[in-house]
Amino acid sequence: MKERAEDWVEKYKYYVGGVLLILILSGGAILLWRDNIYKPGLESRIRNQELRIEELEAKLEELDSKTAGQNTVSQDTAGQNTASADDQGQVAGANTGSSSSSSKITGKININTATAAQLDSLPGIGPVYAQRIVDYRVANGPFTSPEQIQNIKGIGPKTYEKFKDMITI
């Protein structure tokens, strides 16, 4: 006798359902394995990486504080204030402030070598724009003119006018 399709489905529905359930569960297990969820020690590795990041941030702050102490302003024989140039983006320039070391940057800021913290001291530039400047520099190479800083999203002619006399390349 020929079996009808309905009879076949009725007879094997538990087998078909079981096979589908096994396929779904095994597919989920493969995805979880691929996403590193079941890898042993993942939480401890994440914790170790977080500790390492904290150590590196502490070292970076220590280096920033050391380099801030090296940026002193000295009087030359002509009586003009000149800032000492260093690798942190400062170049010699006029300064009418006191000769004591402070948190403000003296002289002009070299936008090709300045850190995000130094760029943040410019008027109209906050930490987000400072990071955009650094990221732009990394992606596109050094600036070829101070006006090129206007290529950064959010820095237009009005913002540029606020600090154009405070930057150099």
C-alpha cells in the first residue's frame, strides 16, 4: 500500500522534530564557540588586560607630568620671552606670561607633533576635537599648512580664527 504524505508526517514527526532540534542546538554551540564564549580563562585574560591598560595609563600620566616640567620659559639677553622647543609640540614664540611653569602651554603649538592634551588647551578645541586632530594626523600624515586643520570635522573658519595665531607646523 502506498503511504500518503500526511501519514508519513504523522508517523515521523518526532524524528524530524528531534533532528531539527539537534541541528539548531549544534549551530548555536558553534556560534558560541566561535565568539569565544566557551574559551576557558577568558575572564581572567580580560582582567589582566584591564590591569595592563591601567598601568600604561599611569605611565603615560607620569611621562606627561615629566615633560610638563621640562617646558620652561627663559629670558634671553634681548629681554624677550622665548619658550624652549621640545618633542611635545611647543616651539619658540612670544609669551607675556610669567616665567614659572604652569599647566598652560607657552608659545605656539606645533599641530604636527602636539599631544591631544596640548591641543585641548587651544580656545574652541576640547578633548574630542583634539583627538580628531591627532587621528587625522595619523591617517593623513603631517599638516602642510596651519589652515589645513579646518579639514577636521567641526573645526571651521570661526573656530580656526580663535587659535590661528597660537599654532604652527
